[in-house]
Amino acid sequence: MIRLSIPTEAGHYGILIENFCKAEDYDQAIKLLDKLIEKEIILRPQSSLDMEPSAYNPMIQYLCKHGQTAKAEIFFRQLMKKGVLDSVAFNNLLCGHSKEGNPDSAFEILKIMDRRGVSRDADSYKLLIKSSLNKGEPADAKTALDSMIEAGHLPDSSLFRSVMESLFEDGRVQTASRVMKSMVEKGVKENMDLVAKILEALLMRGHVEEALGRIDLFMHSGCSLDFDSLLSVLCEKGKTIAALKLLDFALERDYTIDFSSYDKVLDALLAAGKTLNAYSILCKIMEKGGASDWSSCADLIKSLNQEGNTKQADILSRMIRGEEKSHVSKKGKKHATVAA
């Protein structure tokens, strides 16, 4: 440098670096960059010729694509002190840290971009999310996903799935549920097999109201759910109150339920000694046109009488006799459409 008598202006270094990058002589470009960084030439107050984006962006991009994002960040932070807020450079740093398996460093860049109002690319977010997942940090991946949505980008179904699966496998069922909600609200109606698993886990863990809220959202968004499968699992695992609430929810909205599911819920409630619950839901089933030929009706009436609930036993007996006299066939399924 001294032999060539090159002035120590950042802009002059920039011209040389730009030309070396254009010639793909990156080794020489990096040597100049090292000198530029070491002597903090960019920060010299007497400097009158600054580096142009055409000089620093190719250099930063190359470094970030070749495992040297840390050096690129040192370089760019000096540029930032001179007021440079280049979105291309920022996104290259974000991608570079993510590709190199340093999501924490990438998040620091993301925070700066957020504070300074710098636009973030969808691809940068995708790489950050994948980097967080690879590090076993699903909560961080969810944070990045939320930021991606807030920035106006729409994650694809596979990205939603990868975050939901990772959260679910990590035991963060309610957090996975929130991602699931965002997915449906954004019009993504895939991954319903995973949706069913998350809903089942919510119900099994006692988060019944949350699960019902999600189901309501899905049904009104045009998604379909297998209520019979959910009810069957809940009954098999002894979650009778959750099964009761789910069945009640479905009955009130005229969703499609198989008659065999009615029997499963009623049998489970009766076996668990929840006779009043069984009585209440059986009345609703019959009001909705459900069959009155449940095999354990007599057992329920007997249990109600034994427990002193004679009024309920009498009402149920009369309802059943009335159904028998009507000779109306109740076999099959009841179908109804979801209100728009």
C-alpha cells in the first residue's frame, strides 16, 4: 500500500475491493479489507470519500457465503457507525450467521434491523428458523416465525409444520397451538394430521377451552376435523370430561358425529360414575335426533335413582318411552354444515 502510495481513504479502498471482487480475486480483496478494518480507516473523521454499496456488498456477500460472517459483521459495524443501513448487507449477515449455525448472532442482527426499520427478506427468516431448529431451539424458531409474519411475509406450510412439530416434540403443546392458530389465520389449511395431534394433546392436558377455540376457528375457516377420532381417544384414555365438552360443543353446532361416538362417550361417563353428566348429554343427543336405543339407558336410569336423582331418572324414562312410541328410525349419521 505504501509502495503504491494509495491514499488512506475508505472510498479508494472500496474501488480496489470492488474491482478485485469483479475479477473474482477475493484473496486480494480480503487482504485489503483486513487492512481497512485493522486501521479503522472507515471511521477516520478526516475521510471525505466513503465506500459505496457496490464495493462493500459484494465483499460482505462473499464472506457470508464462505464461512466468514463474523469478519463481515466487524466490517459492516464500522460502516454502520458512518450511518450505513444497507438492507442487502444486513440480510447477507443474517443469512450468513444462520447458515454457519449461529442463530444467536443472527438474532442480534435481526434486532438491529428491527430497531432501525431495515427490511428483512423472507429467505433470511427461513434460514434463521431452520438454524434455530437445528440448534434445538424451537421457541427461538417460533419467535423468528412471528417476526416473519409481522414483517409481512407468509411462511409456507412446510415452515409452519417444522416449527409446530419441533415445539410439539419438545412438549410445548400450547406454544405449538399458537403457531397452529397463526397458520390457519393466514389461510394455510395443510398439516391437518399434525393439527389433530396438537388438539388431542391440548384436550388430554386439560386445555379444553383452548382446544375448542382452535376447533371453532378451523371449522369456520373451512377445515375439516375428525371428531369421532378425537372422542374415541379421549374415552379410551379416561378423559371423560374433555370428551363430554367436545361432544357438547359439536352437538351445539350440528357438526357431523357418528352415533357410535355417542355410545362411547355415554359408556365412559357411566363407567366413571358421572351419571348426571351422562344424563345431560343424552338428553341433548336425543333432542338433536340421536338414537334412544343406547344399550345402557336402563343402567343410567337405575344409577340416577340409586343416587337420589329420581327427577332426572323419571324425565329420561318418559323421553325414551316417547321415542319408542314415535317409531321414527334414528339410524345413520346427522350432517350439518358449518355456518359461514
